[in-house]
Amino acid sequence: MAEMVKLYIDGKEVEVPKGTTILEAAQKLGIYIPTLCYHPDLRPTGACGICVVEVEGAPTPKRACCTPVTEGMKVTTNSKSLRELRKGIIELLLSDHHVDCPSCPANEKCELQSLANYLGVDMNALPKILERKPLDETSIAIVRDPNKCILCGRCIIVCNELQTVSAITYTNRGFEAHVDTFFSMGLGNSSCVNCGQCTVYCPTGALTEKSEIDMVWDAILDPDKHVVVQEAPALRATLGEEFGMEPGTVTTGKMYAVLKKLGFDVVFDTNFAADLTIMEEANEFVQRVKNGGPLPLITSCSPGWIKFMETFFPDIAKHVSTCKSPQQMFGALAKTYYAKEAGVDPSKIVSVSIMPCTAKKYEARRPEMRDSGYQDVDYVLTTRELVRMIKEAGIDYKNLPEEEADELMGMYTGAGTIFGATGGVMEAAVRTAYWMITGRNMEKVDLKVVRGIEGIKEAEVDIDGLKVKVAVAHGLGNARELLTKVRKQLEETGESEYAFIEIMACPGGCVGGGGQPKGSDFARRARRGEGLYKEDKSLRYRCSHENPAIKRVYEKFLEKPGSEIAHKLLHTYYFKRNIVSGEAIEEVTHKH
Amino acid sequence: MKLQRAHVLVSVDPETVMAGAKEVEERLIKEIESRGLSDEIKVLETGTLGISGKGVVLVVYPEGIYYENVKPDDVPKIVEEHLLKGRPVKELMLPELPVRAVKRETVGLTRKQVRIVLENAGVIDPENIEEYIAVGGYEALEKALTSMKPEEVIEEVKKSGLRGRGGAGFPTGLKWEFTRKAEGDIKYVICNADEGEPGTFKDRLILEGDPHKLLEGMMLCAYAIGARKGYIYIRGEYALSIKRMQKAIDDAYKYGLLGEDILGTGFSFDIEIKKGAGAYVCGEETALIESLEGKRGQPRFKPPYPVTHGLWQKPTVVNNVETLANVPSIIKNGAEWYKKFGTEKSTGTKVYTILGHVKYPGLIEVEMGTPLREIIFSYGGGIKNGKKFKAALVGGAAGVFLPDRLLDVKMDFDNLKEYKAVLGSGAILVMNEDACMVDMLFSIIRFFYHESCGKCTPCRIGTRELLELIKKVRKGEGEESDLDKMIKISESMWKSSFCPLGQSLIMPVKSAIENFREEFVKHLDKEFHCENCRR
């Protein structure tokens, strides 16, 4: 038992374990203390000073977010002086902030905006001292607007500590202090892997995706174009919460309906491609097991993880599956298989994907992703961008009648759905690998040991007597930890204890992706994941190899998993990258 | 050692070097040699003598005669007349002796300094470890290592009442005790020599004038708290300090006073110098630790304090140079001896830098509790050129502007608190009637604006808002409400800034505006009396 400390907040007694902060103790009592730089997932920095409270006996107010409680402490969270102090800080921030709320991508999601409203701050209390600085638009995926940055430091902690990428940090000091990349070269010329976690944690509009909304509207309105859309698994568990539904509510039918309403010509589903990925990847795993490696096999569907691997772990590239991500498999098929089946000129197809991800924008534009003869995926929208489009179009999402996806590449199984949660790809792959090796389905397809929000999960899977040790890591900090261990094992003994590893760049997997709504925390990510597992359980088919649409695509077009044409369209290769600039240096694996 | 009948000490510090101290020294050696006096007269380099604005300064012992503004061409005369014929050269002598080392027995005489920390500065050759040993150096270390337990060392320091000279005045012995009792085998002692307070160079004088005293203080601290490794974080611009400290460290290793098994007692200790890169905030102990760890110099949240979670999260003592330099004398002479100096709650002495419109700018060491008026008018010689006193900025840039009516304040930690002032860095900037308070405050705010680390909102943007406001007032474009706005902003910075940097701007802002409001109002009416503002 931890040592307990008793204290009084606004006259109410509360007992909490030693080491608890005043903020946490207040939350336990249901007392609201306004915060700005603080985020429950991240270590507090105490940068903003909004959470100041009065502590009896202390000459000046204390920051609730990082002050530990002490025995008998008497805390006041609300007083005239505190309100003035908090208001004063918001006024200071606004004097150095580009206030353009209605057109800001963070509008209604901005924590500075909501605090200003909450505290009743006059937007023009202090004269503007803002000196407009240029935007960093060097990256394909992420835009930085220093004019909206409040230097809360969240993005830096996320990039350096949660993701261990360290693409950004503070530079200069005082009023000149700002967040920047190495030698101000811009995110596009840095080690940034485009995971976009900074955009999720940024409390304002200083970090956002590079928007492609306008291009997509143009394509939809162009009568010459045939616009095909795919949506990632995680979307169905997230869209609802942006329209007032409980987090984790799955709204697949409404999602299809809204896309049709927005004017997309054909609505397919990335889940179909996820099933296809499983066919190719499980086959690759079985072949590697039969042919003596190289093992472990590591999943490849998270593009943030792929660039991270190319930058920091190029030496293990041969362990990474050659499978493209579901988005790119879909893209390659849309302009070949679908074009052929539907009799559409592939040059007229505009392939749009909607992803919980910012790294997908980068992945779609990798020069090698043109196996259909065209750029396989033309535009990538994040969940946030789709939400903005829905709002722009004035659609009442919550009350929309459900619709179905188009069949050819829209049918999917529960295995495809759970791709969106950490551990899901592993579980889906095990279901199909088991079938490929034994010729029959597992008795119980649920692999609960790899589910959940724990950073690194390990399990031993029994495939008819063949014991396979697997591991799952989500969040690049956890990935780095696991891979450092694997790398050491490989260096020392030539083999690793693991046979199969799933890695997702974002904490929680795609439900916690960098393109997901701002302001989510680990708890909310877990609820979205639970939503996906619920859908998996409710579906008729739960293994990718059972999907009739998958059977059809192999029959009609791809022959069998690992065939020559499958390799041409569905598999890829990797580069070694410069750790400072992110530039590709050389190929480290090659196309078959 | 040869027996010499006279010593000529050449003050060598950045200021005198600029004035040609090296040339003077060379000439001295040459002239002495040419007269065949080399065996009788020794020329020594010493630290700054605490005299500022007087060019190259020499002292000739045993008489203790000071020469000021010495040029190389004056040297033959000094050698011929004084050193050969025994007739001091009157026209080159300092007219009065504002700063003079006095023996401890003469303590109590008015207008005499009491030198504990600076007892050897300007007296011995700082680059010669033997000279330090000859005046009783490293005796305290020997005493502690051979006859005292670490706890007894801490007890002695506690009893002495020594308080941190870095500004906050925290009891040193208590800090050491916390660190000793903190869990963990690895502990560190850090000497904060990142002296960056404008108008302050007291630590530099110690570093340059008596580096071994600081080393000995650090060794005693290390022995007391159980540290094996110490760091001296020196302001990067202090090139001579760094050179002399490094020489002192190297010599201490050679003499077996640093390294493994010191004096055969089993106590081992290493010291390393780390150069600061010019950030004012790195004088704050946690920012200093971050910088020492190779990170951006930004303060950490306290608690936990460095005494439990310091360098590399290990228990760490961070002490100011002056604090540590007090320790050898305390251990050698005992706490009771030390407590005879100063006041009951602020024991010992304090080193001050007196600058500005005084007759004798420079450094002094006097007992705690000495009235400010005495410091300015006796030790500083009062206002020069017959002008009237207007204000003193006490404690550095983060200090307080005191007008004439508040000059009787006794300078110690607690008395100053009653005046809402602080000892701070020990800097006393004296201004005469011509000084412009608005312009002074502008300089201070600009300094803080430049030196804020940018981590926390109140300090980062608050300093900028203050700068915009004072610029307006200075140009006569503001309104009277701007003055109140400035006080309000600095008050909110005091309450909500993350570290002392942002918290302390309230002191100069409030004291300047409240004590000299009339002058600010005159500026608002475009009535300027200083050239800077008129422009």
C-alpha cells in the first residue's frame, strides 16, 4: 500500500497516495482546475501557469499540475485573484497568437479558445505583439503554424519521449523561443516520420495535417473524374464521437451514407484491403517459417513505423514484411482490378482514402507507390478533414440512415476491422496463418492476450503444436524498446525469441492515429478499440480467408497469395534514410 | 625558497589586462633584472584587487602601497625610486586606500573590511598552490579528513549559520544534511560559478584571486555529503577564471589533494570544470543542472529539489562560489569564531560589488548587517564629482531601487526582506541625481526580455509586454495607466512564473515606479532630463 496523504481542497477533505499532484487530487473530488499545457498522457511541464492554485502558507500560487500534495495541505482552486491571474495568462497568450478562430482548422477543438471562452477573456485586452512568421509547409503530411503556437511543449514531449523521433525541439530563448526542426530545415527535411501525434496533442491549430480537402472537392465536382473512396478501419469507431455520440460507437453504415452524400462515385472499404493484406502477410509468414526465415517477421501496415524503421533501424529491414499497407494495396487494385471489372478508364479514376493517419499522406506519395501505372492513391484525407467536409456540407451525421458499401472491394471480415486497434493485425494474421498451416480454422479465434493498451504485449501462440512467440508494440517509443532488444538478440545469437511482431506507430494503434480528432487521450483510444472488437464479434466472417470478395479477387485477378502479379501490385521494398534529413540514401531491400 | 625583501603584486584580470597589465608586468621583470634585483624582489600576478576603473594596479609589499593607472613607462621610476631607493612614487599612488586587506584581529574597526572569503585575494599568487598552503590553505581539509566525521562537518557548518550567498539565503548546513541523508550512493557537489547578474563580479574575484579556497570548500562539502565528483559551472566569458581554476585543479591533483585516497584517508574526489554558454537563466540551479546534463538550460519543477533529485537525478548540492569559499575558514576556526561576524541570523561577511557614480567603484567584503549608507558613503567613498545621491539598485538586475530615505537598511537577509528587497548577487549600483530611472528600468526590462528562457508563458510574453510598455513610457507616448499595467503584469509574473527569473522582475519594476513615480509621470508629459530618453 502506498503511503496516503490527507489534504483539503476548497474545504473538502481528500486522501490520495503520496506523490499525487494537486490537480489529480482535485480531479478525484470532481473539482475542475483549468489547465492548458497539461495533458493526462504526458509528463507535466508547468509551462503555462493556468492551473495555479493557492496553498495556505505559500507566498505565491502553485501549479496544480506538478505540485505534489503534502499532509494537511489546504488548497483553494478558485478565488478572485486566481481568476485574474488565469485570465491574465490567456490575455498574454492571445496577444501573441494569430486569432482567426472561424477559419482555423482547430476551431471548436482548440483548448486556448475554449479556455478563453470559459474564463471570459477579452480577445483584445492587450495590444497584439504578434510578429507574423512563415508557416512550415515543407512536409507532405504536416503543417506547422508558429503564429498559433503557445509553446506548451506537448509536441516536443510527444516527439522526443513518446515517439522517440526527436524531429522538433525548442530553439532560441525568451520571446524568440519557438519550436523548430534541426537548423530550421522544416519538417519535410527532418527525421519526422509523419506519425502526426503532435497534431493530436497540439492544443491549438499550430500543428495540423496538410489539407487536401480542396483537391477532393474539385475531383468530386469534376464530371470527367471517377472518384473512388476507401476508409480505414479506425474511422468507423471515431466519426460518431465528433457528432455527439459516445466514443467507441461504431457507425459503419452512416460512414458509407455520408460519403455517398458527399458525392463520391464509388464507396469501398479499406477493410477489404486489410483482409487482402492478411492473406499476403500470413502467406509470407508461413513461407518464412517453412523456409527458415528470416524471422521475426514484422508487420508493415503503419507508414509512420516504416519511415521510422528506415531511419533508425534500417539494419532490420529484411525482417519487415514486404506487404504494402492496406491503403496502398487498395490503391494498386482500384486502378487495375476495379478499373477492369467496372470498365472504367484508370486514368480517369481519382483514388481517395480517408485515414486516421497523417503518415498515409506521405506514403501515398512515395515514388515507388505507382505499380498500377499511375499514382496508386491520389488524395489522403484524415478523419479530421472528413469531419470538416461533413460540417461544410451541413450533413446531420448522427441521424443519417445507414447504407452499404459497394461490393467489389467493400466486403470485409472482422479480421479487417480489428486492424484499427493495437494487436489487431497480429490477431488477424494468426487466424489466417493457422488456417494456412493446418487447413482449418482456430476453435476460438479471439486472441485476447494481444489486445489492450499496454505498451508492449507478448504471447505464445500454439499452431497445432508449433509454438510461436509473438510481440505487439504500439507507439514508437515502445517499438524502439522492443526492437533494440530484438536487434541485440539478432546480433548476439543470430536469432530472436520472437517469430512475429506487430508494430504500430501510434499509441493504441490506428484508433489513436495522428489523423484522429484532437484532444483524445489513451483512455478514449482504448474505447475506440473496444468498439472495433465489438464489430468483429458481430460479423458473420471473422477470418480474412473467408471473405467472398477476397476469394473473388484471387480467382479473377491475383491468382494466389504471393503470386507474381500479387508481388508486382501488393508488395514493396525499403530504403535506408538519413537520420537528420530523412532523405533516402539507398535501397536496403529490393522488389522481387 | 629564496628570501625576498619585497613583492610586487600585479593585479591581472580582464579589466587590467585591457589596460596593459601584461606589458607593465613584463617591463617590471625587465627593469628589476637590469638592476640586478631579481633575487631580492619578486613580481607576482594576483587576482583583481577589487579596484575598478583605475587602470593597471600594483601593490608593493611589505609596505602595502598601491599604485594606480600604471603605464609601462612609469615602471622604471617605480623600480628606481621605490624598490631600489625606498622612496614611494607619490604621484602614482592611490590617494586613499578604499580597499585593504586587514588582519582578522583588527576586526571591529570602522571603515575597515573584514575579509574571510577574500582574505587571500590580491595577497597571494593564485596560480601557486604553495602560496595557498603557506597561508594556511588546505588545513581545514586536513582537519576534517583526519579528525572529523562527515556529520561533524555538517554540524559545524550548520552551527556557523552560513546561508547561501547565491541570493536565496538558504542555510548551507541544512542543504548539505538533506543531501547526505538523501537515498543513493552517488552524490554530486556543484559549484555555481555562472555569475551573470549585471554589475556583479564578486565570484570572479574569488575564482581568479583564490581558486584553491573554492576547491577546498568543495572538497569539504564533498566529504560532508559523501560525493565523489564535483563540477564547477563557470560562466563561459570568464576566461581567466577558467584558466586559473583549471591550473588550481591540476596542481591539487599533483599534490594529492584531488583524486583517489586524498591524504591517505580513503576519501576520493574529482572536480571538473564545465563552461556555461551565456544564458542568465543557467544561474538558476535546476537550469544549471539541465545544462550540465547537456540539455537546453531551462528550469525544472521543484519539488523534488536537487538535494534529492539533482544532477542525473542524484542527490546534489548546488552552492554559490562565495558560499563554498566561506567553508574552509569555518572548519578551520570553528563555528563560534565565524558567528562573531555579522548578525544573529545572517552570520559572516558579504562580498559586494559597488558600481556606478561612486568615488571608488570595486569590490568590498564587509560584515553582514553593515548599513547600506555606510557601504556607499564610506567604502564607496560617496558620490563622485560633488553630485547628489539619487538611488541605489541593490541585488543586481533582479534587485530593488532604494531612494535616500531607505539607505539606513542593514544589509542582511532578513532586514532587507522588510524593505521587500534582497541581497541577491551583492551588486550595488549607485546612481546620482542625473540618472534617469525610466531609462534604467528600460535597461533592466530589456535584459530580462533577452534572458527569459521562454519556457513559461508569464515570463516569455510578460517580459515582452513590459518591454513594449516601458518603450512607450520612455518615449513619452504612454499614459499613466500604463504604469499600473506594468505593475500588474509584473505582479502576475511574480505569482505565476515558473522560476525566479520571471518572479523577480516585480522588484525593480515596482520599486522604480513606486519610489520614483514623479519621474515616470514627467516622461509621460514629455519632460525628459536624460539624453537617452529624449532621443
